[in-house]
Amino acid sequence: MGRTGQKTILLVEDEALIAMYEARQLEGEGYRVITASRGEKAVAIVSDEGTEIDLVLMDIDLGPGMDGTEAAVEILRRRDVPLVFLSSHTEKEIVRKTEVITNYGYVVKDSSFTVLDASIKMAFKLFEARKSILDQKMEIEVAYEEMQVTNEELVTTQEGLIEQGKALDQSEAVFRSLFEKGPIGTAYHRMVYDGSGKPVDYIILDANRSYEELTGSAAPCGKRVTEAFPGIEDDPFDWIGRYGEVAKHGKDIRFQQYFRLTDRWYDIVAYQNKPDHFVTAFFDITDRKRAEEKVERLLREKELLLKEIHHRVKNNLGLISSLLQVQAEAVEATEAKKALVEASGRVTSLGMLYDRLYRSETMGSVSMAAYIPALVRDIASSYPSRATVSVETRVDDIAVGAKTLSSLGIIVNELMTNAMKYAFAGRDGGRIAVAASEAGGLVRVVFEDDGVGLPESFEAGDPAGFGMRLVAALVDQIDGTLAVGREGGARFVIEFKP
């Protein structure tokens, strides 16, 4: 954090306009924002020790080179900083890919800024909670290692006492000091059995001050555990039976367990000292456990929020389409009505695209065979003339990136829409064919119909036609080429590298 208390966010986003808009919103909330358009640039910024970074907002798709997950791994390798993924992806495979990376949230780009700001604030809280947990864990591990070292020293001392009886008094004094003043709760017990040899109780022969403080039981020495902790035999966890295995069979154990009578969690080590006698040593890990439970609860809430956002996106697309359709019905001007109807159709198709693509089980790369034919059928079935138009698809199982496939989906939507509206005017029927294949390192997509054809003056990027301008722009976005044919109808050939 900077000297003035202002927190600095590194925003990693390859789309300049989106980065500018998100940075302005974040700065409006008092954050200082540093932007990076590529993963490599973000890693270089973080690698500069003189640059203060309090949190990283990471997009996943970053264009050529390192993607968001790779950049996140490299950033976290260089600096311990909270990282939140900010992406338009909601597919399970992409979300699952981010789960193996230490992060503090996954925010969908279409979410409101309120959700993003809340996620950032929650990330700071989770990061601080994690640091606190790690500090506590380190203290516990150090204490446990100290106890292990102490035990090893005691064993060595005991071996030496056999050969050097003169040191007995001094060794016992050292042991008692460690036992009494150590921060670890420690007690020595003798197991009690019934007539059949079943463990039914145990006597607390000795216990240190930390034992009393961590359990809340005053002066337990000499008492049976059922006296020191009335009701322990009814606890859901079988304490007597578990320790009976140690006392009777010499089985060393270490476990973490909640004790209902003290309402605390303990990390416990138990080992046999001699037959029917055992030692327990434990720490107070209640704060750590409750912090872990809080983090798990927050993660579950995040998952529910993502599902709700997913549902709202679909509903909002349907609502926008309906509003455009209603507005079209209320407009008398022919050109305005036509534009509104076409806009409504595009939004409806985007809704289909969203369902087919962003609700799929796969992420990263998607098979064109599993997506394009179904999208073509959905679009065709939305027109009254569908019954008289034959639609054929021949799409090979070609894996392409989800972003590329999204662009292809919009391209297919525009070509299908134009064909269904205009190609077969004045005819009883017609034929549309969509094919996709891969050869020589190129994917080739062919869309053709046997309709009235295209005028000689037609150009793909003609500003007079918004739909074809959109097609040309999307082909350019995927670094592809577009060829147009006019013989026997209309024919569009798109080629690009997968």
C-alpha cells in the first residue's frame, strides 16, 4: 500500500477501451490503477520491486502470447499479492483452470461495478485472513517442532540416565520445567477398562498449566476424564475409544478435532508412554478453523453469485430482444421498423450463442462440430419459411478457441439471417449449406445458398450494409480472409488459422 493509504491495482486487460473504462471506475472509488495490455507486460511490472501493487485484476484472454492464467502464475511466483480474475468467461473448464491458481475471486465482466468493487474489497479481506492463518500455522508448526525437539532431547536424556544415574535429578528438573511452562497443552493419562477389556474411562495423572488454559478445566489431575469433563462419553467423537487404541496397542496418532464441551478445535498428538499409559499434547487452533470455514462459505457464496449472474445475462438478452420488438411494432417509419426488427433478431441470436457457447461443459477450446450445426438449426427454426428451406451442415470435429468460435457464431448468424430473409424471395423453397473443414493448417468455413444471388456491385465491407460490415470486421478480428462468390446463388468462404 502506498504512503498515503491509497491502494494500487494492476489491471491486466488487452482491450484498450474496456481497460480505460474499468480504470476510470476504479479510480472513481479511490484506487490508483496501473494498466497492462499483455501478460508479459504485467509480469514485468510486478517484477519491478519499486512498483507498489496491492491487488491484480486479471483478464484471461490477452491476445497473442501469455494468457491470463499463465501470467497469474508468473506474477504469484514473483510477489505474494491478492489476484482476482476479471473475465467474460463462465464456462466450468475455464473457471476450474483458475481454481488451481491462488486467487481471491472470479468476477464476470458483465457484472455491475458494485459486484466488482465488493469482490475487490472481499479479496483484500481474504488476503489478510490468509496471511493471518499462515502466521498462525507457522507459529503452530514451530511450536510442534519445538515439542518434537524436546521429546527427542528427553529420549536422549533418558538413555543417558540409564548410564549416568547421577544426572537423574537434574534431568527430571529440566523435564518438569518444560512440562509446566511449555505453551503446548500436555497431559499424562492411565486408561481404565471394563471387565471385557473395553476402554471406558481414563485418569488424568498429570497436566500442565497450558492444558488447563486450553481446556478450561481447573485442577484436573487425579480425576477421571468423565469427572473433569462431564458428558464427554456422549460427545459425537469417541475420545475414550480413540485414546484406548493408543494406550492398549501403542498406536501413535495425530488428528484435528472439535470438542463440543469446550467449543474449540484442537490439533492433537497422542502416544503411548508405557502399556495402558499415554500422553497427549495439543494446540488451540479454533481461530484458524473458523477462518477456514469462513473462506469456504465465501467461496460457496461466490459460486451462487456466478450462477445468478449467468441466469440474469440470459434473461436480460431476452428482455432486450422483446423491448426492441415492441418498439418496432410501435414505429411507423419502414426503415426504422426494419432496423429495430433486425436488431431484435441479432440480440435473439446472441442469446442462442450465449446458451450454446457459454453454458457448454468445455472451456479453452470448443469443437465446431458440437456448436455450429446446432446454432444453424436454432437460427433457421426461428423463421416462418423454415419448412420450405433445406438446411445442410457438414462440420468436422475441429477444436478452436472459445473467442474465435464466438466470432464465427455471430458471422454465421448474419449470413443465415440474410439468406432466410432475402435469398428465396418469391420462391417456394431453397437450400442452405454450411461446411467446415481443416487442411494445411487452415480452417475453411463455407456458407452457400441457391437463392437469387448477390448484385455485381456487392462488396463484403460495403458501408451500405451493416450486417456485412459486421461480418468483414469479425473475419478480420480472427485474422482470417473472406471470399465471395455469386454463381448459382451466394457463396462465402472464410479461412483462418485455428
